[in-house]
Amino acid sequence: MKTPIRPLYEVRLPNHNTKAFVDFQHDVTGDDVRLAQQEGFVSVEHLKRYTTLGMATDQGKMGNVIGLALMADALGKDIPDVGTTRFRPPYTPVAIGALAGRNVAAHFKPLRRTPLHDWNLRHGATMTEAGLWHRPWYFARDGEGIDEAYVREAATVRKTVGICDVSSLGKIAVQGPDAAEFLNRVYSNGFAKLPVGKARYGIMLRDDGMVMDDGTTWRLGDTEFLTTTTTTNAGKVMVWFDELLQTRWPDLKVHVSSVSDHWAGVSIAGPKSRETIAACLEHGADISNEALPFMGVSRVTLSGGVEALIARISFSGELAYELYVQAGYGEAMMDLLWPAAEARSGCLYGLEALGTLRIEKGHVTGAELDGRVTIDDAGLGKMASTKKPFIGSALRQRPELLREDRPQLVGIFPKDRSQRFKGGSLLCDADTVTGFGQGWVTGVTHSPALGHWIGIGYISGGAEAWKERPAVAADPVRSGNVYVEIVSPHMFDPTGERMHG
């Protein structure tokens, strides 16, 4: 005996004005489906958009079949003749692990790789993401984790020599008869009279007087400059330069072009950096102290005839250089430099050690120049020219931005040198550990040069205001409170003797 099942798509009660819900997620009723048919929405895709049937998180699994059956009934058709709507993922359920975040294995976001990427991997680099780039994080030896590796790398740079891939820095060619004038208007310090063959560190401000970015600019000729930016802000600065030339100063005869991908670049830092590079040049005397003084720029030739640009600049606080070759010659450059560094007990170092070196010296990065600080907050107010206008020069003089109690850049030591504190901690008065505190920690590291944990950050009034005041790095969620001393941000070699050596 057969008992076929008769489908039931809607229950109606005679003489009762009730609602028969089809899609409970979007509150679609049977009357809504019939109204769509009466209004002329006879396609199932139109029905879907008119009523929102099947557009919730279930993608129609609960209500679509019922709704399509009611539409078929209203049209006098069979259900297959009406058709189905398009289902979007995840129509079939997936584990939440399949939707994991950015730090789990490879993902769909495109990553940029420097010309030295494969070379770094072959030499033991552990990579990390820096903006859109893959950059070496550290180069671990057998038995080392990140903590042991970066401390060793930083100590080696201070003692002998280290090599770091800096190819991801933004690089913009600024060329034309008015190139010097253009840069003079953009940067807070003077560039109009920068001699050919010299580099200068510069800070550019936004219109509102806040710091936008920093970097070095090299004058390669009377009408030719190479401007470097931070890795993160390379695109932002390039767009900014284009906007200025197209909308504010169209009369200036200047051409700007992004050349970040054109160059492979490394920083060679440490007491033995000069002799390491000299061993790789056709004429080692080209980088003697007399031929290439601090902040000097020159064109040199590597052994084998590869032409390169070199600048004597330092982010580590050591005697240091940045060396650039065309991207295709990047690995050839490293194959010369690395054996010369190894022979002098040098190392390769990554971003973690680079952070240690710069924190020890009190040099700022994007963590400190986060869009809410002024050039004075960062301790660089003396760089702002008083003899020329520049972008942001007027609004940086607003009274609110000149308050003496504004947070200023400082160094941070734990009171008990055996303790550590963490980046992101709030800096509070020891008697008032509450609210937003008096400042914040932007970066921490174990300093091999000083032998304990140190930090950099901002606190109201700066180091002078906290000479005799106890402070606390408050971090109740992760590690609790640590008593700290507020010191000058220039915690290592404050007079700069080592980088001028």
C-alpha cells in the first residue's frame, strides 16, 4: 500500500487575518510573495530582491523552497518551471577555523617581496609582515628563538657589523628645475641649499601641523633628488607629492616618480661597516672618512662592475651606510657583502634587532609618528625652520599644540632592572594609576648594550618634568604594574660619537 506525501507549504486559517511566515530571518510572509507576483515581479531573482526572501545568513536554506512553491502556485506553474535563486557562500556550512585571521598560514592578501626575499630565506630568515611587505624578522641560529636571536644580532651590530635588508623603504625620484624648491616647501627643515652629494633627514607635516612622515633625501645632482620614506607611508607620500604638484603648485617644474621597486637596498651598520663595504668595492678609498663624511652620498662601483649608490646615514646609531643597487643586482650585492661581513664576525639582522637598535638611540618610527604628535612632541622641534614657510608651519603654532604639558618623547627604564614591561602600557603617576594616565609606551626591547629592558614612548611634560616623579607602566590586563624611571629618549651614546666615528 502506497501513502504518498503531499507537501504543505502554507497553513491558512479560515476567517482569520493571520500571517504565514516563509522566511523567519527577514520576516517574509506568504502574502509578501503573492504581492510580488501581483506587482509584476515574476522572476525568482526579482522576487528575492523585492521581498528579501533567502537573503539572510541561511542563504535560503530555510525559506526559499517554500517561497518558490508559493510563487509557482500564484503563477499557475510547477515549481521546477519557476527555477531557483543564486546561493552565495557559505551555503554549505564551513568550520570557523576555515575563516581564520591574517596570521594563520598563507592568505589571500597580496604581499610584496623585496629583491632580496629569496636570498634572505636561503640564509635562514624568519619573515614577518611590515605593511604590505615581507621582511626578515630575525635570523635564528641552531637552538635560538626570536628572543635569543634578536639580542645576539643587536649586540653583534654594536660590536662588529650587521647587514639588514631595507629595500622596502619608499623611494621617490624628485627631478626638475624646481625640485629643490618643492622639497623645501614640503619638509619642515631647509632643502633649497642642500649640496650635491649630501643627504639630509627631514620631517614633513600635514596641513594641520601634525607629523606625516620622515625620511632622508639625497641630492644626486642640481635637479635630481632621491627621497626615502617609511615603508608604511610610501604610497601615501607619493600620492601627497602628486596632489601638491597638480593642485597647489602646478607652476613648479618638477616630476616625481616612485622608484621603490627599482632599487635593492641594505643597511650596513657597526664599527666594522666601512671596512666591510670597502672590501667589496673596486676602489675602497671611495668611502674613506674624507671621501664620504657623515650624511655624504656617492656613486660607487662594486667588485665586478655593478654600479651602486651609497649614503653614510645611520638609524642604528653606529657607523653605518645604506647601499643601493638596481633590483636585479640585489643578490649579487649580498653575495659580496655577506662573506666580507662573516669574515669580520658580523651577522644578518632583521626588524626585531633593528627595533632594539633604534629604541636604544631614541629614533622614531611609525609607532611614535602615529598621526597625533607634533614635531615638538617627538623632540625634533629644532628641525622646523623659522626662516621659510612649509606645509603645516602655521597650524603647528596653535596654542593647543604648544602646551608645555603635551606628551613628549621619552625613554623608559624599569626601576628594578630585572623587571620588564610591555608596549602599549599606560604611563601613570605612581599615586594615580587610573584612567588614561599621563602617557603611553610605544615600543620595548631588551637592550644588550644597557643590559636590561628599556622602552620608548610619550609622557606629559617630557623627561624633565619627571626627573623626581615616580611613574608606573600600567598594564592590568596582561602583566600588571611596573615602576619605571622616565629618562631621555637617547639612552645609548647620546652624543653620537659612534656614528660619526
